[in-house]
Amino acid sequence: MSQVKVSERRQSRAAWGVMGFFLAVALGVASWFLAPVLTDALPRNLQNLLEQRFPEPAGQIIVAAAIFVILLSVVGVIVAIFAPKPRATVNDSDMLKDRQAMQRDRIARERLARNIAVENRKTLREQANKDKKN
């Protein structure tokens, strides 16, 4: 017989934070270079409004920040969709066992409540009979 053991390959997520930081920096750089292009593509009235309200570098920074937020959101959704997900560790037999245990607990609580009610009625009857005799 073979002594070969097949091992599961676990994917490490240790570097995801670093990769996310580099991705955010790359998206920031891309948005900075896309900001003038997008500003020129805006209708003339929006360009005038942007120039009137904000001086030149501030307007570009605002447009770049908006592009960055949009790009980061899109990339975040894509990563969330395609990220490896852990397999569900719950199976039907475990769920069935848990359900049966909950039913047993519920039945036991109902029996206990019934027994307590019977004892209470018995005690009340005895007290009522004792009061009638006195």
C-alpha cells in the first residue's frame, strides 16, 4: 500500500492586505491621470462651474477623488464576487440532529411546565380543603 497522503492546498490570505494597498495606490495614480481627461470630457457648463468654485489643482483633486472612489467600488465588488469562499461546514445530518435536540428540549420544557402546573393545582386544592375544614 502506498503511504502517499493527499493534502488540501489552502490559499493563504496573508498578503491580501498588501495587495489591496498596492491596488488602491495604483487606482489613485490612474484616477489622477484620468482626472484632466474626464474634466475635458465634461460639458462646458460643468467645467465652468468647477473652475469658478475651485481653483485649478483643487478641482482636479476633487475629480480624481471621485474617480478613485468609483474605481475602488467597482474593484471591490469584483473582488467580492470572485474571492474564494470557505466551504460550508454544515451538513444535513448535523442540522437534523440539532433540530431533533431542539424538539426534545421543547418537549421536556413543556412536560416540566405541565408537572409544575399540576403540582400548583394540587397545592391550591389542599390549601382550599384545609381552609374549608378550619
